[in-house]
Amino acid sequence: MTFRDYFYLFSTVSQQAESYDYFLHFIETPVPDLQRYPELTKICDWAAYDDHSFRLWTSLPLDEFEQRFAGTVPLPSDSYQLDYSYNLQDTNFF
């Protein structure tokens, strides 16, 4: 799902005004401090969603973003779930 952020409410970088909206949930693992990975700041904007999750906005498609995230953050792929936010609308992680 892409959307155009006409008022730049979600994006701090104007080139990311048209972006994908993802949900990143960490499963039974300590949540890493994303600020420690400046490479992520270059490819996405994020906001804390709860104690174990983030909302992400990026111009990269899901598979490409997941590859770059996995290469940047040293976590096993089964310790987090990354998906489009609209796919998780009926999911309760609390």
C-alpha cells in the first residue's frame, strides 16, 4: 500500500512523501534501539507503536526493506515480524 503524504505529516524527508507503511513487531526479544543504526534513518522514518513494535514509513518495497533491515540490525529473522500495517489491523499484540 502506498499513499501520498501531501502535508508531510509522517515523513521528515520530502523524497519519502510517497511511502509504504509497515509494522515491525519484535517477538520475545529485547527491542533494539533503532537510533543506534543511522543507516535505518537514511531509508525510513519510524515511530514507537508500543513496547515491542514500531510503525515504519519508507519508499522501499517490503522485500527490499526487509533485506536492508536484516543486513543492518543483527537479529535472527524469526525474532521479528515485518508486514504492511493494513495486514495487521485485526491483530492484537497487547
